[in-house]
Amino acid sequence: MSNIKALHMLKMSYTYNNAAFLVSDQNTTITKGALTSQIDELLYYINLNNYMEVKIDGDPRRHETKNYPEVAIREAVVNAFAHRDYVLHSTIKIEIFDDRMEILSLGRIPDGLTLEEVKDGMTAVRNPQLVHILDKLKYIENYGTGIRRMYEAYNGTNKLPEFEVRPNSFKVLLPNVNWRKNQVDKSDKKDNISEETVLFMLEKNGKQTRKELQQVLGTTPYHVRKLLNELIEQGKVKKTGKSVNTRYEKR
């Protein structure tokens, strides 16, 4: 009981509050399950798609750089859950493109603060009890420094995260540090891969993950996802499993 009190999970009447409900396995808000489990699974899935670029030059050691700084991803994802407006009936949306990752959370910045004020270190809390719980569970570090930590994660690169504030949402755009404009031509060539090629590889190799197909075909995440979605709509490919266990097979 003392730990529950320390996490601010109880009302004055000693019943559980809404924040306790959100981090419990009984949470039914949009997607079922504890928010902490959702955060963990989402970070794991994103990490599977956070590819490493390796460069070998005159230095005795090879240079390894992931497309997206892990600190920036964690801050953006945790903030999306901690500060979203749970009254709005929609979902947190995360999309990974060739040149960027977008994390969209429901609800604009509370308390009438502007984006510039938040960048300067001013804090606005929509869900104080939830933030307190996530802080105690070590999901939040140095509360109020999330945006600054995202910027710091991009130190040494020539790119910076961007933020869009809308009437009912807040979007974080994390640039792919390994993306270069001259890759566009290469991507255009890779995008010549057809639906028939995907079907052939599924028939040859059996069930495949999207990442496995992408590596075998040498195409982009966006293109293989587009082809698979089109084949599923046509009834030629079957999708099984969820999240990291998702597989695709020819019908």
C-alpha cells in the first residue's frame, strides 16, 4: 500500500484514480493494456526499424550510426503517452518514412503555453498524476527537459527535430540522420520492385516479416509496406500475428 501511495494512485477515498487505471492491465483506453507495456512494446518495435549505417574510413574503428538517436525516440514516445489528451477518442500515431519519423499525440500544449515557451523550459502538465507515476517508474528523466534532450540527441549532426502544434494535436518530427538527398535516385530504382516479385519471394521462403522481405528485396521500408498492403487488399497475401510477431504469407 505504501508504494501505491507513493505513486499517487489513490484518491482521498482510497480508491484508485484514473492514472492508476491507465498504467494497469485493465486499461481499455483505445488500446488495451498498461501504458507502460504499450510504451515498452512500441519502443521495441521502433528499434527493430531503426537501422544502423556503418562507415569504414581511415579510422581504425568503423563508425556506426543509427538512423534515429535512441534518446530522442524515447523522449518523443514517452511524452506522447504522458501528455496526450485521453478525452479525445483517437490514437497516438507513429509513422516511419525514409527521411523522418513522425510521432503524433492527441491534445495541444496545455495551460495556454506556446511551443517557444516550452522550448525555453516552461512546463505544462495535462496529466500530473500519470506523469508522477511514470517519473517514479523511471520512464521520465528530469521532467520538463524532454524537448531539450531531443535537441541534444542530435548534437554532432546537421539535422534537428521539428515540432508542430495544432488545435488538437502535437507532432514531433525526428529526421533520419543517415538520410541524404542523393539517396532519392537509389530509392527510385528500388521502387521498381513489383507485386509479383513479393509474391515469388513469399512462395519461395514461406512466412516472412516485413523487415526480412525488405532486406531480401533491397527496397525501402515504405515501398515494401505499400506493396504488402496492396497485396493484402487483393486477397493475395495473408497477414498473421501482431506487433513484432507479424508475418506475411502467400494465400
